[in-house]
Amino acid sequence: MRMLLRVPTVVDGGASTTLGLAIEDTPLSASDHPTKDWADSVDFGAKGDGTTDDATAIQAALDSGKSVVVFPKAQYKSSKALTIPATVNRIDGMWSDLHNAAFVIASAATAHSCSVKFRAMGN
């Protein structure tokens, strides 16, 4: 089953829109993406307690240069838009919630394919 990501996003500072990215209902496996290519949001300081603003830690994980950013099962919160750099091709929070977040593609000129999945996203 494939669904589309319908969270608020902004491209190149323009109007709010949706990424419309595919969301896969399958867990991430090391055979798909070797774990050396993963950045764990918790390793970058995300608390995942549902009240702490994890925006800085999540952005650091996104900016790590790794191709996959993972979110262990928890409740994450972001007070600002998160920029997806061209190096990231998968964001996996299958058993996690991400609240108050919007994703921004780094540049429309370098738009790329990125799979994003969370159990729930929104306010």
C-alpha cells in the first residue's frame, strides 16, 4: 500500500503546499539501506518526549550527510520547518509521531525523491 504525504511544506520560500511524497507501509530494513548510512535523530539530541522542541536535533540529523534519517518510537515536536537536503532519500519514523512540523525541499532546482513515513503527522 502506498499513501501520499499530506503535511504542510514550503518549496524555496514560496506558498505552503504538500510534497505529495510516497509513504511506504513497510519498516526500514538494513538490507534496503545499510545502517552506516543512517542518522538516528536521538543521536543528534532529539528527546521524543512530546513536549521538548526537537527541531534543532532533527535538522542536525537531516544535515548529517546520511541518506536515511530514523526516528525511534516516540513523540517528536518541531517548532519550525525542517529542510530536507539532497543527501537524504528516506526519513523513517514508522512507529513515531511528528507534531507541528513542515518539511522544506532545499531547492526546487535540486528537488529529489525522498520517502517520508511517520505513524502520525500534524498538530
